[in-house]
Amino acid sequence: MNFERGSKPNPTGNLIAYCHVFGENPIAPGGKIIASNVVVSFLKIGDNYPVVTFPPVALSSKEELLKILTENIHLYDVVQLPDFQMPDNKDQSNQYIQERMEQFNSMVMRYVEYCKAKEKKQATGGTEKLEGFNQPLETLANLSLEFRSSSGIAKEATRLKMDRIVDYFQNHHPQLDIDNFQKALAFPGKLGDELVSLYIQKFNAIQIENYEGASDLRRRILAIESMSPQA
């Protein structure tokens, strides 16, 4: 499974699976995207996890899917499926649809297994990081992590949602160097993760007027940024 957001070890139980369509769309003429929502309940019945697979829908464009995801990207896992291209021959088309349905059902079964594995891990003492979205700074911190770990359309949707939070800080907290924070998002590797974290810590220190701590964090930030190939 090609996760664009989310991961096998920590599924949310709420999956959006989509694919690009080339040629005829069997759900709706002209639709460039087929998408489906799969929900796995952790309210298991014995060893069985109830699953709801909503009927696939056709969307007119990638932008339409992006708009839907942007509003609630933190709720979903996102998986891109192989491109859909209907054969011209009718008999081949029927066979192709059957094969795609089998592939989709197999993907759903794998996703359920990931959810089962997560629940078993938690039952044996494993802990999962909890996300909170109550405060703008906390939202920015979580979205920045999501942005760096996502790919494809999920990354784009996360960026759009994060841009709104960035606009909030630029308008309400101009003392924070948000522009430099945005540049830090492109810094590669583990150092980039640390750099983004340091910016969030610095913003928090400034908000609580811990200017000595903010100054120390700034020195650490500059030390990492000096390692950039563009520095």
C-alpha cells in the first residue's frame, strides 16, 4: 500500500483510497478521480473488526479531492491506488473491473490487519502519540510534522491547511519569524525535523516571554541552518 498520509504501524481506521482515471470512468463520465472511504471500527466484535466500505465516487478533478481532504486531513489515512484505465474491448473491460474490485478488497483486508496490529500493540502496553488541535501553535506543530512525513496529494492538502495557520500567525503574531519557519520545512533529513521542532519551541518561548530560552533556541537554529547547502 502506498500511504501518502498515515502508516502501517499507526492507522487511524479512517482511510481515503483514490486513483487517477484515464479514459472512461465507469462511475461518472468525465470523472478524473475515483475515491472511496473505508472505515474500520476499533469496537471489535470478538476478534472481528467491523468495516464499512462506502461506495466509490467519481470526482471531476484532483483539485476537488484536494479540497475535500484539506478540511479534515488530520482525520484520514490516504492511499493512492494504481491508475484506472478501462480497456476498449467490452469483455476485457468486465474482466478488468472484476480484477480491480478484487485488488481493492485485498487492500481493505490488509488495512484491517494493520488496525488489528495497532490495537494489539496498545493492549500490550504500546503507546501512541496523541494529536491535539486546540491551539494555533499546537496545530502548526502537528501539521508541520504531517507535512514532512506525507507525500503526493496528502502533502499538498496538509500544506494548504498549514498555510491558513501560517497566515494567522503572520497577521496576529508578526513578532514570530514565520517566513524562516516555512523555509525550514524544506530542510532535509533528521536535521530538518530537529530544525522545525526548534522553531516551534522558540515560538512557544516567545509567547510565554521566555526570551532567554528563545535566544538559546535561536543559536541552535542558526547552527543547523548554517549547514544548509544554500547557506
